[in-house]
Amino acid sequence: MNILIASDRRILRSNANPFVRVLMEGLESHGHHVDCGLDEFWKNYTDYDLVYIEWPEDLFPSAHVTEKDIREVASQLDKIKAAGIKTVHTCHNLHPHDNNIIIKEAYDELFSRVTAFHHMGTYSYNLLKGRYPSQYHFIAPHPIFFDCKKIGPTKEEARRLLNIPEDSKVLLSFGQFRNDSERALIYSLQPRFHDVYMLCPRFVGGKLKRKNPFKIINYIVKTIVVRSKGIHTTLPYIDNNEVPKYFNAADVVLIQRNEILNSGNLPLGFSAGKVVVGPSVGNVGSTLEETGNPTFKPNDESSLIQAVSRGFQLSDDSNKIGEANYQKATTEWSKSKVSDIINNNLFKIIEL
């Protein structure tokens, strides 16, 4: 089967989100020819049997999306369908992170036109199957990008590398903090968990641009202020090779979102054998609840404190939950296992 992943090829770089690269490698392991690119989506789509679409935002030439861009994407999806080519959308999000109204239209246009939805949990599967019953829906879980526990340093070594006192209780909130409400989660925990080492590598928002001295100075000042409050932030970007070190150093992983559908931090935390705490929403919430990991109600401080407290209790209890998380991640969420599920469903989709 010839498959196109409609994303900019730059997403295959070693320091980009690994999801597309892992998907591509998994499909190739089943003998498919897989390309990744946007030019192919617009110009050479007839060379493919199936087009895999990840984030709708990827389909646009620039960050400034217009109504004209939306119409062009909808028209292109119609052309692809008319040519008899199947389309699959990985449901990473239900809407744009910034709730951009115009880009939200792109989600609606895409959802109504694709042949099939690839869900990573039961929440989005049930929700969108109810809204789009005539389309094909299947669940293939979020794969682990790598086995943190196996390939990374030990807990003791990771803490030494990160200058964390060995006997500390460590709460890790990995990934970018997108807004002040997410930062407020950490601030609300500090009075109750004053003895906990709050490791939040990307707590300070914004992108560093070497040609903009003002932004660099602004970032440095914000970082100093945040660190003075006992929050250990490091860099705006972390190389993928460094990721296992952060997860292995933690006792508990907190997914710092009030609103979310999926999170790569969940399988990463599981692959490090850690207890993971997250909001009781989306596929994240359903997965955590199914596996006995603590969840909190979004925008509910007392619920958050209770969930984090429970997380540390479970971590201290011989870390049975963490071990169960690790077994699930390495047996059910491995690249080979997930690609098997996807491959079986793609053959069914081709026959539709």
C-alpha cells in the first residue's frame, strides 16, 4: 500500500514531535511505502492509496489561516475523495489549542470529509462516532516513543545529572505550559507540597529567537523569577535524547492540563514506570481511570491537591501502580503492537 502522511517533512527531524516518525516506521515495518510531505498532499495525491492526516493545522502554508485557506483544504479533500483515495485522521485534538475560530472550521471540514478516524482512546471514539456514524472509527493507543526505563539513566543517576537532591520527592510536569491557567496548577500546589521538588522544564512560555535580544532578556528574567519561587524550569526545548532523564528522575508525573484529549506525556510516564496524575477529561482521563492512576477535576484546586497526594502515596507503596503502568506501556503500547492494530484497520478502510 502507498501511504502519504500529510505533514511537513520537517516533523521527521530528530528533535520534533516523534509521533509521525514512529507512525511512519510502524507502517513501513508492515511493508507499506510511506511518504511524508505537504507538496504530495496538494500535487501528487493520486500516487497514493491512502492519505493519513495528523493535525489539521499542518495542512496550511502559514500560521495565518484565512477563510480562503479553509475553502482550499475542503476542496482538496473533496478531490482526494473523488479520486477514490481513502483518508484517515488521527484525532490528536478536538479543536485547536488556542481555540482559533477559523482553524476550528478546518477541523469541522476535515471531520466531515475523512473516510476514517484513528482514535487513541475511548473518549474521542465514543464522542465522534456519535457525531459521524457513517465514517469508520477505530482505536489504536498512543505509542510509547521509547522505553524510558530501559534506555535512560537510573533514578539516582538522572537526579545527579539534573542536580536534584537524591532524597527529594520529585513532581515532573513535562511539556510546554501553554497558558496561565496551567501555570496556576503548579502555583496552587506549592503551599501544600513545599517539600516537593517541582520539576517543570518548560514552565516559562514563549520561543527563544537568537536574533531578538529583547525576547532573550525577557525569557531570562521570567526564568529567574520562576526559579525564585521554587519551580525548577530549564530550557524552552529539550532534545528527545534527554527526555528519559527527566521522567526517570521523577516520583510522580503530572499532566498539567485543564483541557486535553491526548498527551504524549502519559505513555512517557508509563514507560518510565511512574505514577501519572492528570485531568479527568478526554482520552487521558479515561486511560488514567482505567489503570488506577489518580485524576483531578479541571480547575478544582482541592481535587488537584488530593490527586497529587494520592500520586505520591501510590509511588511510596512499592510503586505497584508504576510497575503496572510500565508493563502496560511496553506490552500494549509498543510501536510494533500499535502499528499492528493500525495496519489491520487500514486494510479494512481500503475496502470501504
